[in-house]
Amino acid sequence: GCSDSDGLDMYGLDGEEMWYADFNKQEGVVALPPFADPFTFPGHYEGAVGNQGVCKGNLAKCIKAYKNPEE
């Protein structure tokens, strides 16, 4: 979720997606199947938004410091 083209942040367990923050829709989405025990992620979307801001700030500083290197 740190680039302009990447629009989500994900939490998983054992290689399975459990929850993701969809920044385009501005909401958290529980990705567990219907037969799974109910699980909540209070505050995770807000945390993901904050982490995205920190990441974008760090990315901008690194691009400036390293004079915009090629990918």
C-alpha cells in the first residue's frame, strides 16, 4: 500500500489472507470464508492508513536521497 498503484494492506496467517485494507474503497475487508469462526480487526484500517502515510513519506525521502534510482 505504499505506491500510487498499490491500493491495499493485508494480514494473513499460514499463507491465507484474513483481512485487508482497501484504500480505494476506504474500508477494511474480512476475507475469511463463511465457515470460519468470526474474527474482528478493530482499529486495523486506521492503523493501515497511518502506516501508508509513513511509508509514502519514507519513500519520498529515499527517492530524494538516492536521486530517484531505477527500479
